Amino acid sequence: MANIDGQVVSDSEVQVVAFKLRNEEYGFSILNVQEIKGLTDITRVPFAPEFIKGVINLRGSVLPVIDLKRRLGLEDTPYTANTRIVIVQLDEVSVGMLVDAVTEVRTINANDIDSTRAVTGTDANSRFISGIGKVDGRLIIQLNISEIIGLTGEE
Amino acid sequence: METNQYMEMFLDESREHLQSLNDGLLSLENDPEDLSVLNEIFRNAHTLKGMSATMGYTKTAELTHDMENLLDMLRKEQLKVSPEIIDVIFKCLDTLQEMVENISNGESEDLVDVSDLIRQINAIAKGESAEAAAPAAPEASAAAPAGGSPGGISITDTEKTVIVEAKSSGLVPYHIHVEISENCILKSARSYMVMNALDEISDVIKSVPPAEDLEQEKFDHSFDVIIVSDADAKAIEHAVSAISEITVAEVTEFDPEKTEAPAAAPAPTTEPPAPTPEPPAPAAPAPAAKAAPPKAAAPAKKDAKPAAKDAKKAHMGGQSVRVDIEKLDTLMNLVGELVTNKVRLEQIGMTHRLTDLTETLEQMDRVTTDLQSVVMKVRMVPVSQVFNRFPRMVRDLTKELNKEINLTIEGEDTELDRTVIDEIGDPLMHLLRNSLDHGVEHPDEREAKGKPRTGEVGLIARHEGNNVVIMVTDDGAGINADKIRNKAVEKGMITREEADALPDADAVRLIFLPGFSTAEVITDVSGRGVGMDVVRSKIESLGGNVDVETKIDEGSVFKIKLPLTLAIIQAMLVKVQDEMYAIPLGSIDSTINITPDDIKTVQNKEVIVLRGEIIPIARLGEVLSVPKGEATNEEDIFVVVVHVGDHKMGIVVDNLIGQQEIVIKTLGKLLSGLKMLAGATVLGDGHVAMILDVSSLM
């Protein structure tokens, strides 16, 4: 399998960084994940959209952090020792995503990924979801980063 | 040859050379007799030609070559500098600029048609040089393609022309046969040294095999070079044979006209010389209409400015490196991070009372401070980067407007942060266009007013405290305050009473108000629909301000004040509940300590009275909807009085932390355009604090 700096370049498999939001498991494509960071101080930004938790200092750069649960309309939970900020990068934009815990990096066969429509129908939040992967009886909901960041989006 | 890696360099340098060419040509226009300027122009054109030929841009090279020929004729006084010639050369520069931009955009240089220009150049060269008795140039193009091969060296027409011309100006062409020792290991290095040595004392016309092959050691143990030089054969021979491992250096005079072989040189080349005859440029006479530019406006007169006669203009190219601005930003970030970590270490030293650590950190503090200031300085660039595009614009516009205007530039060495430089061009351009169009009157009008026919427009930069001031001045008609008043009333921006009550100085400032689109004050030339309010908002977005002073019939001064840098500013840190905010010191008037009793209300709005002045106040916590913590000390209220222009406002905060230099970071795409925030900064302890945009609080 062709391998360019560690990234699997196969059509039939995708690698995802899997993480938890409440009891559900979600995933970002590993190609978009820049790093995973422990919880640090998040500075509130007045007048920012509601789903933006604030900004953090990432080695001297100021980075916005999205509260994923709030973005996906899930109920809030308090921070725990497992809370992480997943730094994702899309085009030139880097953003932190606040998640409850990072579980693992999984390889999912493309055949095991269902399109979302079957499950979510016309739910307003379905645009955030790009597919649902099945691995060992677990479901990993794959997220559409560009919709979540919402640069083209609604606000 | 792999040229991609040189692409950036080629583009950058081409632009630079074109800029110097523009500059040089402008000063030549003012003083056609100045040979040193002409030489400078010629050198620039020559380098440009060489570079584009190396990169394989034949059309660019071709055009520069013809331009260079023309310049050379001027230089040798076979032609006289005329407005017509200057115009054609300017046109060449514009075309070349276009070609370079096309190349830069990844398009082909061929998109631009140069044949017309080349025809014009040749027409000028021919038409005038006929009586100037310069047999060299025209004859060369008529000569048979591909000269003979004297000494096994064949030369192309172009090379022949160069040699003939060099000869006519007193230089001697030589053929040098060089042999390198059989034991030599680094042949290419030796050949390089030979070429270098020759370069110093002569102009190298050609080498066989070509320089590329020499570099790659694609030759046996000998090679041949043709040069022109004013040194004698002995000196050249000496220079070459001084290099070690050179066994034979034979210098013979070279005659391009004859094909006889120089006595000593047995043709050493292994590969057959490839003559590349250049197609003779079509010498059709240019249509008269094309060649003759409108003679309407006299070029900016060489006037009583002897100061401009600086022979020291010869640029001393300092040693420099090109660095991507992004790398500097990264460097800046890293230094910021270093400082942040140092502060953390200091805190550890304090809490654990580690004197050794604290002392070491003091040393480190000095180093990081120096480092920071060096990085800041690296980002600074002289305003000449913006200024030097204006002389050309002024020249063109002056012609277009049929006016006589002299532009004086002062203080172009003044340095500003790169980010400011990038933004300041358009507003300046607008102000200049305004001055040219509306400020300076027509020559006849000026004469009627008893002023010199030539108007003076100035572009002046200088330091003023922690700011850089850029002024656009003119000695024109000035701005009529009454006209502005009437216009403002007409537009319904103020009432007649208000207008009449305004002093003249304030009335003139009305032009900066949005919506003051003044068909009378701003015509098509001065703005593509862009008003002065755009100039103002641009400059204010850079943290600066703009003001105007004017006197009827004496002229106007537009004064732009800019911060030295946008990246680091002095700020006051304040606290509201648990949140920290930074307020730029530049907009802070004073900080005061009041009690709740000092707060009065006017129409339900809270105000305070400070030195007899009524100042509205805003509680920052409420404005920014800071989550409420426990009640804070209600007895002591801190107010930061800020101002924007003449407006003042008090900002009520919970605590003043202190003054600090902060590095401004943008909030990024995702959070752009948030009101009341000008950005964010990372504090010494690693926390992020928001920077308030004071003007939007008002």
C-alpha cells in the first residue's frame, strides 16, 4: 500500500481519530488532525458565536476552540481528566475541538461506512455528519469538519 | 537547466530592476545630460537582459536587448535624449513589467506582443543614427547571419555586434586560449576562477564550451574565451596565468570581421560549435502615429533643484537575504513563546526562592529583550518601497492633466512595519492623485495668481515620537471651507447653523466623513469612486489617523500618523471579574479612581465629570456580558478614560493590572469581524487576553 509520510493512501480504508461526546463515539479523518492537547485555559471571546468556547494559546498562536457538544446540539457535561482539545486543520484554518475523551485511532473499511441519510434523515444536524462507520460492533460517527467550522456557513 | 528554484529570485530581481529603471528614467527625463544616470539605467537593462536570457525568456531578453541598444546609443551620444525616446522606453518598461507579471502568474511571456515596440525602437535607432555615423549597429543586422569561425570559435550576429560596438568605444576584443594542467582535479573550479578573473577586468562575450559546460566539467583540459577589455594583452595574460594549475594562457587580439585563425590556437573544442543566428529584427519604418507621442505636456522641467544632482546615486548594494514574511512571523511567534516561557520560569524561581535560577533568568531576560527588538527591526522596511512607485505615477498623471508638477520625496528611509507598508500604498496614492488633480492648478492659472508655473507636490515621511508621520503637501489652490460647508448642508449631513458655527479648520475635515461624495471635489482622476472617508477608515484600521490643513491659494497638507508597528503595542491590562482585557495605550487619555457617588446620570445614561468635562461611561462587564462572579469591591471604581478623535469615554473596569508591551495576534478567519475586539494577545503567563477596539465602543 502506498505510504506517504505515514498516511495511508488507500481508497478502501480510512483512518479516523475516534473520540467521545457523552456516550457516543465520533471521528475525524486523521488527515485533518494536527495534534491532541490536554485541557488548557480557554479564554472566552465576547460576541463570538455560541458554539465557540473561546480561544487558547497554542505555542504562541491564538486558536479558536469549538465546543463540539454544543455545536452538535448535545447536552453539556462538565470537564473531566479525560477532556481533550483535538486540533484539526482544514485548508489554512486550524481550530481546536473540545471533546470528552480521545479513544483511539481506528482504521475503517470504506465498505463499513454508511451514508448518513439512512440514520439521520433530514435532521438539521445531519449536515455535520459525513458517514457512520461500523467497527467491531461499535459505531463511529464521522464528522464533516468544514460544516462544523462553518466558514461558509450560516452565522 | 532546472530553473524553477531560481524563479522567485528572477521575478523579485526583475521587478527590482524594472523599478530602478523607472526611477532612473525619470531622473534622466529631468536631466537628459546626466551620463551617470544613463550608465546606471544601462547597467540595469543589461542585467535584466542577462537574467531573462538565462531563464530562457527569449522575448523578454529580445526586448531588453533592443532597449539596451537604444540606451547604448544614448550613452555614446550617438542619439540625443528626447521626450519621444523616453516615452518609448517607458512603454518598454511597462511591457516588460507585464511580461514579468505574466510569468509570475504562470502564464507565458508571449501573451504580450512586443513586435510593435521593437519596430519603434529600431526606427528610432535607425532614423537618428544614420547621420550620427554609427556604422556598427545598423550594419550588423544587415550582415550575413552567423559570423565566420575565427580560431574555431564561431560567434553569432549579436555577439559580433557587441564586439564591434565595444571596439568603436575603445575596448579591445581578445581571444584567450586557456589550458589547465592535466593533473588538475577540480577543473570546473579552475575554469570558474579564470572566468571570475576575466570578469573583473573585462566583459566576457563568449566562452567555448559555454559556461554551463565549464561548470559541469564538460571539457577536456582547455577552453577558449572571447572578451572585450580596455586592459592590454599582457595584463590579461598575467591575470589568468596567476591562477594555479593554469598551464597555458594565450591572449591574442580577436577580429570578428576576419576568419583567420589566431596563430596559437588549435581549435580545442570537441563538440561542433553551434551558431545560433538571430533573425534580424524587422526594420520596417514604424508608422508615424505610433512613434510620435502627444507633445502636449512638457516633461517635468528640470528646475531649481540642484540637490537632485546626486552623483552618489550609484547604489551600494548592501548584503542582504530575501526572507519570506511568513518565516518572520513564525520567528516572531517563537520569540513570543520564548518570552512567555521565561516568565513562567521567573514565577517558579520566585515561588521556590531559587536565587540561582532568578539570576540566570535576569541574564536571559536581557538576551530575549534584544532578540525581540531585533526580530521587530527585521520586519521593518523603508517607506521607499511604497514611495518609489509614485514618481512614475505623478509623471504620467501630470502629462494627462496638462500640468507642470514637481514631486519631492523626503525621508524615504523612514522605516515602518511590513504590514503597514503593504496597506499604506492605496491611501497615499489617493491623496497624491487628489493633490495633483485638485490641489495644483493649471500653469496658466498659477501664473495669473503670481505663482511659479510648476506646482510643488511633496511626499514626506519622518519619525515623530512613537509614530511615523507621512505628509502629502501641495502648493495649490487649497480647499475652500465654504464650499465644503455648503456641500455638507446640501447632503443633509449637518444643518446650516451647525455649518456656520464650524471653524474653517473643522469644516475642511468634513471631507473625511462617510457619504461626503463630492463630485466637485473629487473627479474621475482622483478616485475610482473612492472617497476620502475610505482613506480615513483605511488609515484608522492601521491604528493611525489622518488630518488636513489648508490655506486658500497656498496649498494643503494631508498628514497621516501611523504607529511604528502593528505587531507590538503598548497596552493597559485591565480586569473585569476573572477576565483580562488589553486597551491600547495610544487611545487612553487617563485612568482615574472614583466612588459610586461620582457617577451621575443624564437621560438615564451614566456620566462622570472630569475636570469640568462631561464624559459618558460604560461598564465593561456589561458591555461584554462578562459572566457575573461574586460581587466585587463597589466602593472603588476604576475608570479608564479613552478617546477617539475628540470624543472621550470612560470605561469602568474592576481592576487595573498595569502597562505592558503586547504582541497583537489576529483571531483568525473563524472569529473575524467581531465587534469591539481588535485581536488577542498572549500574556506572560500563557493566557490569552482580548484586545479592545476602543473606537467601536463609542
